[in-house]
Amino acid sequence: MSGTSLDGVDVVVAEFWQERRRRRFRLLGHHHEEFPPMLRYRLLRAQEEPVSIGEVARLHWELARCYADAVHACCRSIGITPQQLDVVGVHGQTVWHEPAAAEGGVGLQLGNVPALAQWLGCPVVGDFRSADLAQGGHGAPLVPLFDYEFLRSPHEHVAAVNLGGMANVTVLPRGCSPAQVRAWDTGPGNVWIDAAMEQFFGLRYDPEGRTARAGRLLMPLWRALQDIEFVLAPPPKSTGREQFGRPHLRALLQQYVPARVPAEDIVHTLTRFTAWSVAENLRRYAGSVERLIVSGGGACNGFLLELLQQELPGTVVMTSQEYGIPVLAKEALCFAYLAYRRMAQETGNLPQVTGARCAVRLGVVALP
Amino acid sequence: MSGTSLDGVDVVVAEFWQERRRRRFRLLGHHHEEFPPMLRYRLLRAQEEPVSIGEVARLHWELARCYADAVHACCRSIGITPQQLDVVGVHGQTVWHEPAAAEGGVGLQLGNVPALAQWLGCPVVGDFRSADLAQGGHGAPLVPLFDYEFLRSPHEHVAAVNLGGMANVTVLPRGCSPAQVRAWDTGPGNVWIDAAMEQFFGLRYDPEGRTARAGRLLMPLWRALQDIEFVLAPPPKSTGREQFGRPHLRALLQQYVPARVPAEDIVHTLTRFTAWSVAENLRRYAGSVERLIVSGGGACNGFLLELLQQELPGTVVMTSQEYGIPVLAKEALCFAYLAYRRMAQETGNLPQVTGARCAVRLGVVALP
């Protein structure tokens, strides 16, 4: 998995199996590998300004090399080789996501799937979002089926939120069926917090939320953020850097942040906005939530977790770690599960969640 | 199939089967559909100047719509539906081909494979070149295995040349084994002839070569063309619009064509160059050739065929039509055959032809 946060690649090695009508998993390894700085820079640039088609092609291949290296490293760490894997699922790097384009949804993930299969010596599944988009869906979110299988409860109303570059929630009512699962993107996760940290502090993220904790709320910026239509729009909805990229943030800061304001206040306000937008989405569209399971890089931000708990006093806020899923491994584990399903020729989307006309078999398969 | 000539999409419907140790085919339908003018313009533009990643994504999806429409039209013409097809093979539109990049080969085909599978309701195989590139090959040419299966002779030395945007030859010595097949790109096929026709006559190609036939050889241009290193370089080699695009042609014309020269002379000289470069490659690198089977759009150019026959007096020059393969259907039929092989989990490249380390199973599979 490599997400819109562009922090690098997360690899998990996991086993999945069926046991008395329920799917089970066992996590065998987890490895995080940062993107080489120039690759990260070029990926950002390609999303912000015109580039040559040759550059797009090179990114497509260099990402695959990066994924291959990361899979090799993860396998090495647990003493196996990639050839021993039954299948690898690779999300690819989303460089475009436009589910509501005039002529039908459009999306693009880079990262060459057949090349990865050759370099790893095992089957690879990739391009998980296109089939759903082609059936009129948003191609996102795709984590909900995983959440349904592994996080639902017969006793409690549960919600899961992944705070990656963007934030997405899955709502799992007590004892729900797949058709009762609901999920959508709520807006930015860490993408704007990270952009501000990079701009003002030269860091890639706010460690444990200490910067945000030291700041104060900037009312004009806060009000402008709350006016962003996407956040309060009813689901289904999904988003990406097209909407919540650095250019949009730059415009907001220029318009609403007075000179001489401490940069901590900006990070504080953006962090509050992420917490509020997740909470407000749950309040408006989720019904009762007794337990909220947080994952993604944002789950390492202690201040953000506190804000979430303050916003949702009637809900137990916890991280996915308490379910045996390291917070940075959750999405990777989900796409491993989707690859497992593709090899079994099972569908992977939930139509009521993505808006697709039907459940479809997600992903293309390349053989070694 | 849609090739570098950007003339549109060729669809064939065919049956393949095994009969007494030999593969057989039956062509059931053939349909040619031109690209919508704006799509063609945007594809050319994306290869000549920087574009936004959103434009790349939109082309990726619009091409798939175009392919879906063309497959539907071909099926309709023979009274079947796409759902009745066992598999569709789609080459995609090559927008980048750089087999000798510093960090290993790089190539990019646009045309969304999973979307096509959803819209047609049948399995689709695409992205045929990546696996070979990933194994150090050129990812091209991929037609030779088809030529081997269906054009080889126990009695004659045969060569096949496809005159598409680029020109590629396959050499099939008498009674050869797959390991004895040789093939490579010889240089431009119609790409520069077509560019000159568009520039000077507002036509997309030279009908039957009448324009070229009316012109005379321009010596300075002719000598400059013969100096292009790619043409005489030894195989394996492959090329594309990166090398033989409109900007390169423009530079040559500006430097070597005096004012007041009739445009027919330019088209004549470019046509001679295509014939000479194919013939010269065969003379230098093919050994004896008793029969040359011509296909592709260039096979409709009577003057070009005559030039080829003049260049190769000891060889019988004929078109693939005489083998039951309409000249514009040949490449599409080849990729249909490669899709058939992928579904049977068979390899599709010839390592000695592409330069790959090994034979690999080409293509990714998307299910409806």
C-alpha cells in the first residue's frame, strides 16, 4: 500500500483462511519503507503541474521497483522469499481520482503490475479501483469489506476511521449484513497537517501532534475550513489530492491567515479540522457509534485522537492495534485481503458504499 | 489493436484451436473504427508536450470507451454479443516506449483494462508488453510468435513485415523452430508518410501511394534519412514515436528540403525511405528470403509495395490477404492470439527476439 500521504510503502505479509463461516487472518510481517526523496518529489510534482508522458511512464516503472524492494525487505524480515507468496496485492499510487467526471468516473494508479509479478516471481493483483469506477461507483472506499469481515461486532455499533492522506470512515451497525455497511471519505486526514508541517517546520508530519497541541485555533481559517462543501455533503463521496492538495491549502492560508501568526496555530487549526470533519460526518450520517477504531498515520497523532474523543464523548475511541492490526498496516492488510478475494474470483466492492451498479471482481492479475 | 499510426481501432473476432499439433485460426469478423478527431489530437499532443496527469487519466478511460464501442460494433456485424466472447485481448495505445532506459526498460500503454471487462461483460487481457520489458526485453516485437504459428513454411524462407506506424519484420527460416525465429523493428512504417500527407495535403495517409508516385527523389533529404542510425543498427531493436515522431521529421524537413520543392517529392522520398529501410534490414540481417508477406496500412500503398518488390528482386512480395488475413486485421489477430495464450497460461514472447531473459506469460487479466 502506498497512499495519498506519499509517506512511502507499507507491506504486510498475512495469511487468510475460512473458519466456521468467518474469514480469519494472521499478520506475519509488516514493513514500512519511505519513498526515495526524489521519487516523492516527482510524484507530488506530477499531480501539481503538467509533465511529459515519459515522466509518467518512468514513475509507473520506478514505483514498481520501489514496491518490489519493499516486498523483498518485508519477506526477508520474516525469513521467507516472495516466490513463496500465493499472491501479492498492490494498490498502486493514486495520481488521479475523479469519480464524478462528466463522461463517467476516471482514476489512475501508477505502479506496473506485470513488472512487479516478474520481479517478485509470484502472481500480483493490482488496479483495484477501475472495475468499480467502470460500474458507476466511486472506486472508493474499498476498505469497508475488510472492516465488515474483521471488525464488525454482534454486540456494538462500530465505526472504523482510517486517517491516511484522506480520512475515510466505515460504519458497521451491530450485527450488520454486508448490505448494511456504510462508508465514505470525510475529507482530509493528514494531508494538510503534513503539508503545513513540511512548509513551516521542515518535517514530514507532526510527531504525536505536539506541534498542534502547542497552537491555538485561528478563527478565520477555521470558519473557511468548515465552509468546504465536501465535508458536509451526504455520502456516497470520495476525494483525493485533486480536491485537498497543496495548492488548495496554499490558497486558504493566503486568504485567511494573518501575518505574524505562529505556525503552530495553523497546524492546530488543521488538526482540529480533521477531527471535526470526521466527527461531524459520523454525527450526521452514521447514527449511533459506540466504538471508533482508528488506524492510519493519524492514529499516531495523540492530540488528534484526544480531539476525536472530545468531539465524540459517547464513543469509545481506540486504535486498530487493539485488534491486532498495527495502525500503519491496516490498509495494506485490506488490499492483501482483496488480492486473496480476487484469486478466489470473489467480488471486492460493496455497491451501496461505492455507488457502483453491482458487486464486481476487483483487480487485474499478472502471473510471474 | 490501436497502433502508433493513430488511425483508430482494429477489432477482429476469431476462433483459435489446436489441430494435430498445430494451432489453427478462423477469422469471423473484422471492424475498423476511426478515433474521434479530438481523441486522436489529444493522443498526439500528449506525446509531444507536457500534459496534466488528469489528462493522462482521462485518455486512459476514453480509450477504453473507444475500444468497447469498436468491439461492440464488430460483434454486432457478425450477430453475436461481447458476452459470448471467451476473452478479449487489447493492446492499448502505446504512448511511451523506451526499452533501453538507464534503469531498465520503460513503456506505457493507455486504455483501462478492467473498465473494458466491465463494459463488455467478458474477460479482458491487456498490457502485453510490460512483463517482457521487466525481464530486460524490448517488450517488442510481439507479433513473431503469431507469425511462427501461422505463416512459417516447411518449404520456403519466409519473412513477414507489418507496415503500421513503425515497420517490423519477422524472419522465419524454412522449417524453423520457435528459437530460430528472428524479428525486429526496421524503422518508420507509415508514420512519416502520414505526417507529411497531413501537413501538406490535409489527408491522413497517401491513398494507394498516388502522391508518392507523382513525386521525385530529393537527394539531400534522402541522404539524411539514410544516415539515421537506428535503421542500420543490428537487431534486437525496437522503436516508436519517441524516435520517429513529428518533431524529428519537422527538423529533417527544415534542414534538408529547399523552398519551392513540390510536396509530392517529400512524400515520394519518405516512401522510398520506408521501402529501403525494410529491404536493407532484410538484406543485412535476414539471410535469404524467398517470400515476403506484407500487412498493415502500408500494404494498401501500391507504390510502396512496388518499391519493396524492386528493392528485393529475388523475393516474392505479397500481402497477408493471400493467407486469409486482411492486411489491417493482422496485428489485431495477433493480440487476440496472445490473449488466447494468456488464458491458457502460455508464454507469449520469444526471448531471442525481444532480448528478454526468459519466456513469460504476457498480459494482465480482468474479469467482468
